[in-house]
Amino acid sequence: MLTVPEAAQLVGRNPETIRRWIRSGRLTARKVGTQHVIEEADLDDAFDDDDMLPVPWPRVMADGRPMPNVVAAIRRSRQGR
């Protein structure tokens, strides 16, 4: 079981984002006292990368090479990879 701040740190998001996911129903959580607690499996389901929208710009560069996935590169750099 994870608290909201622990879940936020685990997925590299702001705690308010996690709370917003709970309010919208994207993330299942239980209330224990005044705190929400989240099962790690539920967090994994909510943070599935397949839910991301496609990049709205061209997918190839001017020379024909595929465009690098900038969003994924930024995410990896924030995770220290």
C-alpha cells in the first residue's frame, strides 16, 4: 500500500496529479482515516504508457529518418536512466 506522496514519487508525478487521477476514477484508492492509500498494482495499471496520445508533429525528420521519441527521452532522464 502506498500513500499519495509515495505513489507520486514512484511514478515521477506531482502528488496533486495522483489525487486528480483518484478523483477522476483513473486510479483506484481506499481511504484510511484522512489519507488515500493505493495498491501498487493499481498504480501500475493507471500509469500504463500505452495510454499516451500520439505525438502531433511529423513522425519523420526532413532527411527521412524517424523522429526520436522526445517525450520518452525526457521521462527516462527524469528517472535517472
